[in-house]
Amino acid sequence: MPSGRHVVPYLLLTVILSGCAGTDLLVKRQAEAEAKIEFLIQNSKKSEQLANELSGQIQVTGEQLKAQGEQLQAARGEISRLKDETRELRAFTTETRSKVTSIDRRPPTPKVEIVNQPSTGTTGTDAGPPAGYLKAFGLYSANNFPAAVEAFKAFIQQNPQSDYAANALYWIGECHYSLADYGKAREIFLKVGEAYPQSSKAPDALLKYGYALLAMKEKEKAAAVFEKVITQYPSHPVALKARERLNAH
């Protein structure tokens, strides 16, 4: 059994040696994300057109215009989030294909050293996601949540100052949430906001913190969190989602 320090390279080698099946799954997830982006863009255009039409009608109330504006804003925020996730999927798929091709061209006995390369350290967002982050995100995208948690943890430990550290911590929370471990997910989502308050993931983490509380039947605490989301991020798409949860419960 590989040690914790070698679990990410080991898992990546497993994905690579499994052939094209894993890559095909990632390509499918990427295509689905891109299709959803296109759908949201079209809906966004329709909402904007409708809002313009409504604004020219005297009988339209301020509440209706406000609701249209919030829906449009939420759609744009979702588009932005999906574009980020699709970019990460593309990067991971490209890296995986490259490594598969590299191994196919080598002698029959592949060497673990090929994929067991040390992390390059901190990497800026302009340079794209670091290799360690991509490996972890690939495991998450393949629904291998336990392995993804360990991989994201390893990435944060090795790259604590990386621009992607906050994202990695957030995805750890998403992994636990997907595994229905709501107590751990709540803990992680709360930690994202505390450790990385200026991160782009902070609003989403606070919202998902409320989701986790709701899943744990702590409705009053969840409602308080949703109110905080609305107050703290009034112009962010998470505010609309928080209102929807408050109205639903």
C-alpha cells in the first residue's frame, strides 16, 4: 500500500494505466459542462432580452425587474463557475492524454519515476492549475471522492501558499458533501472562509456551509447562515441561492 506522501502519484499512475476509460469519463464531464455553459449563456441572453422588454412596460413592478436582474446575475455567476471548472477539466484531460501517450511510446515496463515527480511549488493563476492540483481535481471529476480528498490534502500540504490552495480546500468540502459526510463538509466549508476570506471560493463555501447544516436538520442555524450570505454577498449569485433556500424552508 503506498504511503500518504506517494498516494497522489500512485493514483495518477493507476488512472493512466487504466487506459482511455478514465480519460473518456473526463471528456464526457467536460462536454457536459460545456453544454451547460452554452445553455446558461442562451438563457442569460433570453433573460436579458426579457428584462429589457419588461423595463419598457409601465405596468411592470420594481419587484419583477429586480427578480429578473437577480436571475440574470445568478446565471452569469454560474457560467463563470462552470468555465473555471471546465478549464480545470481541460487541463487535466490534456495532461492525462499526454502521459498516456508518453507511456505508450516507452518500453513495456513503465517506471513509477515518470509520474512520481516532485511538485513545482507555488504557481500563479495565470500559469494555470499546478500538476498536483490537476491530479486531485481529476480524481474528483471521476467521482473518486476519498482519493480526491487525500490528493487535495497532499497538494495543500506541499503548496500552502499556492493560489489554488483555497480551491483545493473547497473541493475537499465538496467531496465530503458528495459522500454525505455533512459534519466534515460543514467543518471544511467553514474553514475555507476563515483561512481564505478573500478567495473567490469564500462565498460558495459559506453557502455550502448552510447546505450542510440544512442536510444535518439544523434548520435554524442554516437559516442564519443563509441570512449571512445575503448580507455579506448581496450582489453575488450565492445570495439568490440563499434566498431560495430560505423561501423553501
